[in-house]
Amino acid sequence: MTEPEPGGERRSAELAAGLAEVRQRIATAATAAGRDPGDVELRVITKFFPAEDVVRLIDLGVADFGESREPEAGRKVAAVRELRPDSPATFDMVGGLQRRKVKTVARWANRVHSVDRDVLVTGLAAAASAARNEGVRDDPLGILLQLSLDGDPERGGMVSDGLPALADEVLAAESLRLAGLMVITPLTGEPERWLTEAAAAHQDFLQRYPDARVLSAGMSGDLEAAIRHGSTCVRVGTAIMGDRPILSP
Ligand SMILES: *Cc1c(COP(=O)(O)O)cnc(C)c1O
């Protein structure tokens, strides 16, 4: 792992332009919805892109990142920490999580957005507790429960009736902190309708869990609609990073 190359200036300029455009989109959408743009967190999703790009973004002032694939993510976070040890950057896990990956994810993740079943809650609780005992993390691991809007198991998520049982388990775990809900807008049907449902589910959830303030919704293609429906955290990859490289198997 080396410092970003001198020839990488063009890449930095590209990232800066994408970032400026997305920040402008967020500001415009929030203002149009009568919301404060500062209330919408931007997580830059850097999956498939190298640690060098994360470092370029850190040098551009970004501190909030998201990753979706382990072990790629853990390796990248370690490389970035080495290159920029003083950066306050945090990394959220936003992608589907397998039970056997919880151990490593709990070591580097600030929050996990994709918790949708109880084996993940118990696994992450134990793993976060171990990581704290080993001194590799200080704060409790933030947990967002992923709400499934259409019940499609392929896309992950728990249907809304199942959320309180998971939330209660998170609250009972000392190493975890219940942060909110996450949704991925289904590809079928009207995005606006799904986002209206997500917003309503989050409002219901807040009645019972008032600290679960985060609604993580909206990606490159639908961030304006998500912000209109109350998203407090958009997860944006392509619009900043460019198209993801196609990996060989
Ligand atoms: C990749 C990914 C994103 C970013 O998607 P873009 O369309 O590239 O902005 C957001 N959320 C999750 C869960 C992802 O896996």
C-alpha cells in the first residue's frame, strides 16, 4: 500500500466534482422539503474502490464512509487507518451480512445498517463485546434494523411486524446501540409509495424507540425522494465514485 500517486490528481478532481454535485443535490432536496440540509448525513459508499480513493476523499474532507462487503471492507479500513492515522473517518457496514462475518465487522464498523435477523443481533453483540475487551473498539456498535418493504428475502430486511423483537434484543445488549432503521427501495413499484411506507414505519418505530432517530434511505438514484420522505442518512456510491469496476470472479 502506497500513498496516492501523483497521477491521481485527476481522480481526486473527479471525486471532488462528484462530491460537490451530490452535496448540492442533498441541499436542494432538503431545502425543497423544508428541511435543514445539515440534518441529512451523507455516507459515501466506497465498495469495490481501492483504499487510495478513500484516502483521496479523506483529503477532500470526507469522514463518513460505508462499505458493503467483508473481508474487502476490513482490509480497506486497516489500510486507510495506516495511511491516515489521524483521520476521524468512520465506516458503516451497509451491505447484507453473513453470520460468520460478524466477528470482523464488529472490529471496524461504526454502525451496521443491515441487521435483519436475531442471529446477527446476538452475533454482533458478542463480537462487539469481544472487540471492546480487546481494546479495538471504544463505542457500542450502532445498529440499524433493515426494514423489508416488499418482503423479498433476496434483498434482505425484516418485515415491520418483526422489528420490535429485534429492537428489544438490541436494547438488551450492552455492547450495542439502537440507532434507527434502514431501507433499500424495492426495484418494482413506485419508489414514492415505498418511501412513504418507510417513513410511516420509522415514525411508528420512534414512538416505541425514541433514540432510534436514523432513517437510512436513498442512494444515487433516489436520494431526492428519500430526503422528501424524511431520510436522515443517504448512502451514495455511483454518483460520487463513478461506475463500479466489473470484477473477475
Ligand atoms: C452499493 C450500495 C449503496 C450505494 O448505491 P449507489 O446506487 O451506487 O449509490 C447504498 N446502499 C447499499 C446497501 C449498497 O450496497
